[in-house]
Amino acid sequence: MLHETVRNVLRGVGDLAASADTLGDNTDLFDAGLSSYGTVEVMIGLENALGIEFPETVLTRDTFTSINAIVHVLERLRDGTVPAGGQAVDANGWPVATETVQ
């Protein structure tokens, strides 16, 4: 079900070079044309479709790399295993390195 929901949202994103129906679950969405603006469209579309909110901790490029990556994060949100605050994590739950500018 989550895979189909993600595909439905991707159908509405205009910057993909291929149809959401032809993308494999592990296809790199950025290689398929997904832009940073498209990523925001996907995030908002999923929030509206599922009645959820993506916490800042998962707003990374890794989260939106593929349909499977998005579904993995959605499953973790549903299960309550996504940290609500603090350090950002990638789609696999690993901390994302952050740089500090001095």
C-alpha cells in the first residue's frame, strides 16, 4: 500500500523524466529527474495523503532517494521509530554528518 501511495504522489511531480509507473522501487529518483522542489512536493503530497508530518530528522536527500527509501521512512514513522528531534538520520537510520561553519 505505501509503495502505491508513493507512486500516486510521484505521478503529480512534474520534474521526473519517466512515468512513476515505470520507475523501479530502487531507482534513484534524483537520477530520474527529481529536483529539490520536487522533493518538497513529494513530502507535502505524502503528508496530505497519509495525515503525517515528516520530522526534520528525516528531511535528507537519502530519505527521497528511491521509492523503497521513502517507504522505509514512512514505515518507521508509522512504527514510531523515527527520532522526533535532534540529529538528522538517513533513510537507514544512521546519523547524518553535519558541518559547522566557524
